[in-house]
Amino acid sequence: MHPSLFLAALCLGIASAAPQLNQSLDEQWYQWKATHGKLYGVYEEGWRRDVWEKNMKMIEQHNWEHSQGKHSFRVAMNGFGDMTNEEFKQKMNGLQMQKHKKGKMFQPPLFAEIPSSVDWRKKGYVTPVKNQGQCGSCWAFSATGALEGQMFRKTGKLVSLSEQNLVDCSQPEGNEGCNGGLMDYAFQYVKDNGGLDSEESYPYHTPGSKLSYSAANDTGFFDVPPREKALMVAVATKGPISVGIDASHFTFQFYHEGIYYDPDCSSEDLDHGVLVTGYGTDVGQSYWIVKNSWGKNWGIDGYIKMAKDRKNHCGIATMASFPIV
Ligand SMILES: *[C@@H]1O[C@H](CO)[C@@H](O)[C@H](O)[C@H]1NC(C)=O
Ligand SMILES: *[C@@H]1O[C@H](CO)[C@@H](O)[C@H](O)[C@H]1NC(C)=O
């Protein structure tokens, strides 16, 4: 057979096995690719588009159900649109909760005044939303968030801290860089090393910068008893708190706005580390204010409101902790 004929036959074979695409979505697909800077090889493009179309359909379906009063939150297309839920879970999360070992227990003060709402962002405790990229380093972002808050509480200065320092150096404490880790191990590392670098001196995605350990310090950490009431007291009396959650669901991948509640969410199988920066109530439904590390285009400017006092939904109180500075 002539080589070019052979090639043509091969290509036809692949084309006929390609998924059925909806041409009326072409324009939206080009727009989406441009917005998120996506470039694919010829073969990858077909199946990525197929994944994206399936996600579009599920998003439309969910939001239609929302309009019928079936959900308390909306979802939206975002930069994860070409990822299957399986891929998303592997790439974005990275909390290794099976490793959890107990630290000192936080004793909620008995007579503390606990306000009905708290938002530490308004008090200067919280840095802008960051982006972990395709690396299972959520635990590092959750840990810096809590440490940034405690340092602000102590010094009155808000300094953005280095996740890369934690990703590169906290293996001895049990973390595994982009393959996952735990916030408590990060706090332990800061103590062991006598400090942590600032974001400025050791930026993300710049491994091997010179270490000075000069921006923050801790002397250990407290684990919060695994109850939402205790978490509420910790948030109200201490500041932003590191938590683990189950973030594995399609609804979380594409969360947009409203109070997140997914009946499939687990209170035990946690796979993502985030930061509780406060809590509040919207028309009778209470929620946790949660800072994520997926950039500002996800959720509510990078944040999510998660259902509060609904049986430890998504395990938000299961693995909470904060550093002692
Ligand atoms: C193609 O997409 C449009 C726009 O979302 C939708 O209205 C239509 O039902 C889709 N067609 C098929 C065959 O799925
Ligand atoms: C952190 O604490 C250790 C031990 O107390 C101390 O040696 C170190 O200088 C401190 N580092 C910073 C940045 O304050």
C-alpha cells in the first residue's frame, strides 16, 4: 500500500471511533480554550472536547434543578472543564488523611463569647486567594493560610508565606510534595526548622530558592476536637483554621455560588486541605466561609460557602488544626 494511503486509512479509522460532538457548541469550545489557554494535540482534542461537553451537560442539569429548588448552590464551567472527575480528584487534591496522627488537643474556652458570624478577611488576617496548579499541594496552602493568620494576630503584619518551602522541604515530617501531605506535618516542619520563608523570598513553582526561614515561626500546633461546635469556637477565638474536607465530587469541581451541600459528601473520606476563614448565615442557612487554593476564578472569587451544622458536612470538623505561634 502507498504510505500516504495507509496514513489516510489510519486517520479515518480514528476519526470514525471519535466521539459524537455537538457542533452548536463549537464557538463556546473555542472561547473556553482561549480563556484557559488550552492547547491539545490532534488526538487529544477530540476526547477532551467530549469530556467538556459532558461536563457542560451536567452543569446545565444541576443549575436547572437548582432553579426548581432542588439545590442550595449553583455550579459553572471553569478551568477544570476538560477533566473527568477521576482526573480532577487525582490532580487537584492531595490530603493524605490516613496518615493523621494526633497532636495536642485544643480545649475550647468555656466562657468565650462566640459571635453569630465571623469573617477574618475583614480584619486583615487573610492573604489573597492563591493557585496550587496541577499539584497535590493543597495541604501546604491550607497550612500557610492558618500560619499567615496566626502571625498577623501576633505581629499585626500580614505576610504571604511560602508553600514551595513546605512542598520542597517537609519530607522528613511525612509530607510528599505534589503527591500530598498534611497541614499538621507542615506546622511541625516550621517548628523543626525554626521558621518558614515568605512567598516573596521563595515563590511558588521556584524550587530550590535560598532558604532563610525568616517570615514566620511556630512552636507546634493544636488539633481541634472533631465537632462543628468546637470548630466554631476555634474560628471565633483564634482566627482562620486549617481543615480537611471531601472535595471529590463533580459539584465541588464546578462550584460557583450558594451554600454547598451535596448528599454524597463524606464526613470521613477527606481528600483536600482548605482554610476556614469565618462563618455566617444566609436566610436561615448557616455556612462556613472557606478559602480554597484554585485561583480566583473558581467559586466565589476563590471561596466557597459550605453547609454548617448539618452533621459535619464534608467532614469540615473532622481534621481541623492550627499552629501555635
Ligand atoms: C447541542 O448543544 C445545544 C446547546 O447547549 C443544546 O441545546 C442541544 O440540545 C445539543 N444537542 C445535542 C444533540 O445534544
Ligand atoms: C523561630 O524559633 C526558633 C526557636 O525558638 C528560633 O531559634 C528562630 O530564630 C525563630 N525564627 C524566627 C524567624 O523568628
